[in-house]
Amino acid sequence: MQQTLNYTNRTKIEKQEVLFSFTEDCGDIPEFNVLFKFDTEAYPPEASLYVEAHHKETRQRFDYGKVSRITPPKNRKLDELDLSGSIQFSLLIVDETGKDGLLIASGTGFRADSDHGEDNNKSSLLTVKSSPHLGQLPWRMEIESGEGPKLFLSSSIPNAIEKMRIDPIFQSLILPAALKEILIFYFWNDDKEDERAQQWLAFAETFADTRPESGDITEILEWIDMVISEFAKRFNLSDRLVNEIREEDQ
Amino acid sequence: MKLRKLTSKGLSEFSLFLQNLRDGQDLQTPKYLLDSEEHSELIELDLEVSEASFSSRYEMGKYLAELLKEKNVHSYIGDTGFWSWFALFWFDQLCRVKSGQKSPFQDAHYILSHSFGLRQRHAVFTSWQLVDRYGDQCRFMLSKLSVRGEIAEQMMGSQYILSADGVVRLASRLYTAPGKSGFKAGAGGSGAGSPRRYVAWLGQIKLTYDYFKMTPDDLEALLPSEFSKFLKES
């Protein structure tokens, strides 16, 4: 298993300790609110509290003052973010008494409550959705840190989601490549606090040895290939594909 | 030409054109898509875009940062049709040429992708984004035009890095060749002190430090000795 060094005894802020929401009827640019439910006395009173909102590489930081005197900024509009997708929030508690800000606690992957309806299948490892924006692409994987991967199928394919659920041709041709993309993402992103990453890597370990400890890219890719190969073997993907094609040809 | 955005049909045609080029066909760039009613649409921004020639992605980003300055571009940040229109408009200079033939990279370099790790590959969107935010401090990442190069590949691989001001400014200090338009010798490699090592080091300190707020000087003080050869050349 990979190990994380934690020199600063950094703690993790859990999802139930912070509640994000969006202000209703605030115009085109969303404005967020946050309710802190963590024990403020567990941290140094002069530690600084920051909220970050982000989507892809766009990021906006908001200064909430000190842990002992939380002061929400007046302007909480997300006017610097790419709003084309789901917004995620992070929380950081930082010791700024020294020259450099040391992270005391952090939590990532928070989402505003009104955003939750979008992901109606949170218990599933993989969300499958239909999309009209794929052009000539039959499918596309979209993964964001802190969220589960989403497999988008072109809405121009009749009954695509149902086919993905039951059709051996769909499953055999899409799932191995999708799984590979997911595992590469989680290795690349390397966020030890991302629950989804840990779930996916644990899932992968059910098909192969434990994941490589080193960051050696060749070793990682070989391990991923082994996972994909064992995954295909366990579900007889190639045999099922061949059988289905033969049945269709008859 | 008046700025528009490509529709999904325009994007499909653009993608097909790229695929045909990759398949070895010798084709004219389908510029008609740029103002055809079927393949593109008018947008709220009323702007004329120049057919200027650029010497680097930095120059292109600079032009765009000026063009879009003080315009309300917020809603276009993740808009595939908007940024891909620019890439098609300037495609002849953005496309790599091999043995006299256009030889494009994968679509994400010209058609803005929504996938992780691919969006930063867009030649136009990323150039604008970096120059708009960092000005000439990002020159070292955008010194080429038709290819991205190793430095951009490494620096743009992590979404957090591009949004951390001190991180980009220290990278500029490390790798920008003084008085030149490009980067220092050795910065395009993968050895000690290279951008690849810089990104790996940032991944380590991210767990301990709040580097989003750190200045380039604060970060420089923490740099391991392997980077000193690039610092000395500043």
C-alpha cells in the first residue's frame, strides 16, 4: 500500500463537518454559503480558515478569517470560475504564524447541497449518463477529483444506457478502456484524501496484487494493465463479446 | 473576421477534418465553418478577430488577453465552441507540419475537451488563460506555436499548479531564459531540477504547505538543491 507522510499531523475535515449551499435567486453568477460544524476549539485560535471553490483549473479562494473569529467574506460570488460543470469546495485551516503557511487541516471534494441531485447514483462506483455533446465520440469518461467518475454515452446511440447495463458488446468494448482511464487518473491525481480514489484503487486490488508503492510510471502502468487483464478474465469479456456477435450473425 | 462560436455540427466537422488529416489526406482548412450559419453561431461579444501571424503561443495569448480585456468572457471559460472557433481560425499556424503536410495532434489540442488532463492541451484556451493571469511570467511555457513542448506538458498536467500564482512565478524564474523568448538550456529535459521534478516536488509539499498563498521567494527558500543550477542562471 502507498504511504503518506504527515509531518504536520494534518487532520482531515469530513464531509459532515461542513455544509455548503448556494444562495437562491442571486443572478447568473452563483453565490455560496457555508456552515461550519467542526470543533473550532480543536485548532489553534489564530489559525486561518480558507474556503476554495474550484472547477478544473479555475479556482477561487475566500478568506474566512481566524478559526476563533470566523468572518465570512461579503463577496462570495463565484465570478472567477468556469461554471460549465459542477463546482467543488475545499476547506483549509492554515497555521500562518511562521513564514510559510502550514496546513493543519483540510477537506476536499465538498459540494453544495443543490448540486447533489445531479449525481443520483452516489453509491455506485461508476455513474453512467447520456450526453448530446459528444459529437462523433460514442463515449467519454469525465473524472474530477473528489467525485466519482462519470461515463458519458452519446445520446445519439439508441438506448445507450440500457445497452451499457446489459449488452455484452457495449460492456466488452467500453469497460476495459474506461477502467484504465479511471485508474490512470487516480494514480496521476494522487490525492490520498480522495475517498473515491481509495474505493477505485481498492476495487482494482481485487483483480491484482496490491498497487505499486513506488511512483515509477512503468511499474504503475504494468500494474494497471494487469488489473485490466484480470478484470476482463473474471467477467469473460472476450468470450461474451464473441458469443454475442455469433448470435447476432445467426 | 467577426467572432462566433462553433455549433456541435461545426465541432463534428472540425473533428472529422482533423481525423482526415491524421489519416494522411491533404486538405484545405474548412474555414467556411467559421461563419456558416449551420456550423457556427453569433455570440453576445461583438468582436473582430485578426488573422495575425504569431511567433509563439505566448504572442497569441497576449493578443487574446488584449482582445478580451474588460469583456465579459466568464460564461465562455469552459465553452468548447468558443475556444475551438479560434483554433480553427488560426489552425494553419497552430497545426504541426511534418514532411510538408499538416499533421495535427489529438483533437483536444484544437477542440476544447472536458476531460481531465486534456483541457489544458487546448492551444488557444490555455494560452489566453495563462497570459491573462500571469502576463510575461508564463512566456517560458508558451514559447512554441504548433507544439506544446515538455515544459508545458509537465506544468499543465496538474490543475492546481496553474492556479497557484507563486508556483508559476517561481517556475518562470527557474526556467525563463533571461533576455530571450524561450527557456533555459536543460529546462526541456526530465533530469534533476527539470519542470518534471518541479511538479513532483510541488506534489510533495502540497501536503504540508498552503502554497496557493506563498510568494515565489517563500517557495524558492524551500527548493531542494537540485534546482540550484537553474536558479544560478537567473
